[in-house]
Amino acid sequence: MNEMQQLEDRYQAIPPPAPQRLAEARARVLTAISGGHSPARRGGRRPWPATFSKLGRSSTGWLTPLAAAAAVTAVIVGVLAASTALHSPAARTAVGPVHPATAYVLGFGRPGTVTPIDTATHAALPPIKVGPNPRYIAFTPNGAMAYVVTVAPGPCTVTPIRTATSTALAPIPVRKGCPLAGGIAMAPNGKTVYIATTGAVLPIDTATNTALPPIKVGGRTNNALAITPDGKTAYIAVPHSGAIPGTVVPIDLATNTVLPPIKVGVWPRDIVITPDGKTAYVANTLSGTVTPIDTATNTAQPPIKVGAQDLWTMAITPDGRTLYVANAQSGKVTPIDTATNTALPPIQVGPIPWAIAFTPNGKTAYVPVTSTRTVVPINTATNTALRPIKVGAGSGDIAIAPDGKTAYVPDAGAGTVIRINTTTNTVLSPIKTAMDPTEIAFLP
């Protein structure tokens, strides 16, 4: 039975509101308010007792029946409104979100652009001009604002964009070094966006779009930045030169206070936090290991060996049970069982796997492989690679639509975004964008 049939059955099972039911409900409410007297006997509007203006200090006998009446009213109105809504023509034709999903594509160049794509019509909307070479994007949870980091040349900036009008606001200067990898994170409450800079993390107040005092974390170059789902702690990867083990620095976001650093492997590049927020996983690029961090105690657990050096990126399944680690050198993706922190047999996909994205149900992972110009689907139930999907020469990033039906792959070489039908794993017609597309993300 599909969703439409289920909705129709529910609709048929709910009786439509009748005038008699509405009249009876109204009579019961008015009787409760009047303390058992009918409205006709009241003789007009009765003034509220003076003690009602001082609730909490004193009240009269009217308070209990009035509260009960309000509760009864809420229940009756809610039930009848729901019944009326389900019996309206609009309810039977409008299933799912009102607005189609919108993808935002970063165009690398001078000036840089951000191109919205209407995935319902497969059309690129007018590009939004931002600073040169946009590299990272983050959205407020309500989707009202996007923040785009431009990386070079010149000083880094963050450009706020009003998504409703596709309006770029005044860029916010970062003033310090640009983030290298995954250097932007939005607080779960949407009030602050954080940028990884040289030796510091820069908070930006999203209400005023102003930079707050930087949080000094040390290090000459900082990489990934991740925030726990409860919004209490941020973790930033701080690599050190040579073969010196790097650190991950926790930040208490309530006070913007730096906590003691946690030693990890050589050149920490990526951080992924489990959906329950209990563990942060750190990819150590030059150690060939992944370090789990217990977020309750901020202690590093034994590193997990996943093969050769050059760990590139990680992603975790929606249920949090399996972490997938891409190794650029070996061309393999290694699954890690997060319950036991053990590495499972690696999956061969081809040299330089660039990114990993999952369908919302977690059944398939899609991995763009730049060396072979393909996207490799992985069946997550069996951890087997499926037939590679041929895409463009400049493919790297990937994003999957919220309904899970289509994957979108920017192709910088062709200046297009390639669409993949995730049911058949076949390539659909590409979408032309303004300029070299490199990164893509969906509006929440």
C-alpha cells in the first residue's frame, strides 16, 4: 500500500464534522465558562474579577473552569480542524513538502558564484555572486540563510545569502588563514556559524552577521570542524608539521572556552560525530588510522587501523552504525563498525575516492572516484561495490536529494551538474550551471 492509499484510507475513516457536533461542543464550552449558567441568563458581559490581573498571587473560583474550558476548546478545535483538513480537496492532492528541494552549487572562479538548482524542474536559477573561489557552505537549520566561505586569493571571507530572495549580503572578513578541509560548522540552534582559521575558530553571529572574538586554539593550519548534535561542544582538528601527532581541540560553546587538547594521529584531516553525539571519529591522514574520541570524557580511544596513508574523507550512515573511510592512495573505502570500533574488509572503488554520500534510508553509499571519472555505489547491507556509473571528468563532490531518488554530482570540466537516478543507477540529463561547479549541498 503506497502513501497515497494510506492517506485515502485515513481520510475515509474520519467522519466529517457535522453542525450538530459543533453546536454541542460550543454549548459545553460556554457552560464550563459560565460555571453552569447558560449565556442567556448572564444579561450581558460580566467584568473579570480584579484578582485575575495578579495570577500567581491570588485567583478566584473562575480559574479552574476557565482553564478546563480552554483545554476542552483546544481539543475540540484541534480534532474538528484535523477532520476538516483531511476532508478538503487540498489535503488529498498535496502530499509531501510544499516547496521542492533546492540544491546550491558553488562555482569556483573569480568572481565566485552560488547557483541554486530547483530539483523539481531540474533548472539552474540565476547565479548569486560571492567572493572568489567559494569552497564551503553551511545553512541555518530553518534554511533561511546560507553562509559561503571563499578561500583564495586574498583574505578569506564569509558571504551570507538570504535564500528566499537569493540575495548576497555584505561579506564578513575572516582576517586570518583560510580553512583547508571542512572548516565551517553551523550550531544546531542556528544562532552561530563557526569558521576554522589559522590558530583560531571564528564565531559569526547569524542574527547580526558580525564576527565575534576569535577562539584561540593554536596550530598554524587547522582542518575539519564539527559540532555535537546537542550544540554543546565543537571539535577542531589541529595538525602539526612533519610526523608530529596532531591534536583535536574541544571547545565549550556555552562559554567559547578551549578545553584540553586531545592527542590523535599524524595530520588529522576530517571529523565525523555519531548521530547520538557520543563519539567523534578523527581521520588521521598520514597515520592511516581513525581515532575515536569519547565526547563525554574527551578522551581518545585506541586508534583503528584502516590501511595506507592519505585518508581523505569519512561519512557515517544515518543510523550511526557504520562509518565509511575513503583512502585516496589505496582506492578503497573501509567500513568501521561503530559498536565495536573494528575495521571491516575494505571495498575497492578506484584511486582517489573524493567524497561519500548516503541515501536517506542508508541502504546505498555513493562514492565519486576522480581517477576513473565514475561514481561507485556501495550496498551497505553487504558492503559490496556495485557497477560504476560513468560521469564527467571534473566530478568530485556529491549530494543526494532529501527524497533519496536522485544524486547530484558537480562536473567542473563540463560546467554542469550530473543527475543520477538512484533506483536504476543511471545517468540523467545534466544541468548547466554558471561556471566551474565544485561543491554541492541541499537546503535543509
